[in-house]
Amino acid sequence: MLEYLKAAVCDANIELQRRRLVIYSWGNVSGIDRKSGLVAIKPSGISYDELTPEKIVLVDLQGNVMEGGLSPSSDTQTHLELYRNFSEIGGVCHTHSTNATAWAQACKPMPCLGTTHADYFYGAIPVTETMSSESVGDDYELNTGKSIVTAFRAADYRLIPAVLVANHGPFTWGDTPARAVEIAAVLEQVSELALKSAIINPKLEPVSPCLLDRHFLRKHGECAYYGQK
């Protein structure tokens, strides 16, 4: 069932290791088939070297395992909350990549300081509110997803496909699992650039709105002209 999706999710998870965004079994990628409402996700605690499409777990949007003999990722409920609320995404990625996680642990949104950032994200990467002890103690992973959704009440998840979960790490998304991983790789790169830029010039201001518009919209706007037609 949904062999194409399991293969795509398996490949996307393995790409995390290729891009050095994860170590050991950290991180996970999922993908959704909107027609069936089923989500394919990495099994919990399985190393990337051992991962095959047959080991990918299928769950429904309530988290019930529909196919697979392994337990799904411990972050499954976070992924599902994003799919339930962000209707246009097809893949979700979570890592603990070094520089993006540093911003998350600092509990600071990451400002857009240059055009590399602006090519992918239409503004600052938001950070969630710090979770209360009640939220951590009860339905922690679900509440993590809810905190992400709350962070996007003032932002558009389609224009900024990433978030920093306070004290935790980044989540990214896209129209496919592969795209979600691409966004995670770009986020890690711009996180490092932002961190180094802030060290060099602590008084650095975000990029101007006109430069942000030019770089983001030339790739993603209605009149985009980047790349081949």
C-alpha cells in the first residue's frame, strides 16, 4: 500500500544523513498521501544505514498504525498536527542540525540578514513559545505541533516553510518529503551564515524589504523568472 510514498520517505530520510543534518538515528522525515489521508514516516530509533522502504510505517491522521511492524517516530504526533493544519504541505522534516538547533535553543527567531535566506524564506524564521511544564508532561509531541501552528498565526507557512521549536530544534516542510529535506539543508546553511554575521556585526539589521521582495519573489512570486521555463 502506497509503495511510492514509502520509497520517497525512505530516500528523504537517507538524504538527511548524506547532507550531514543528522547523526545516529536523530531526525525524521514523513510524507502524506492526501487522497487516502495516510502518512508514511520513519520508524522510531532505526539507524539510517538500516532503513529500507519496507521499514517505513504508515499511519492515519489520528496516529493509528495502518501498515508496518515497527513503531513510528516518537515525533509522529507533531508531524500529524502539521498535516492537519497546513493543508498544502506534502512532507515534513525534523532534524537537530547544529546551527539551526543553536538558534532554537537560544529561543530567538532567526532574522533574514541576506539574500541567501531571502531566496527560500520570506522573512525571519519564527520561534515557538517555550512550552509549559503541563504541555511537556501531557501529550508532549502533540503540543509541540500545536506550538508550531500557534507560531504561524502571524506568518504564512507557505512563505516561510520552517520553524524553530524553542529549546528543541527545527522543523521544515514542503510539497514533497524531498523538498522538506531541501528546506532543512538550506535552513542549516543560512543558520550558520546568520550566526557568523551576528558575531562579525552584532548591530546588523535585517535585509531591506525591497531586497527581500526581489530575491524571494523572483523564485516564488507570480512573475518568477529564476530557472528554466
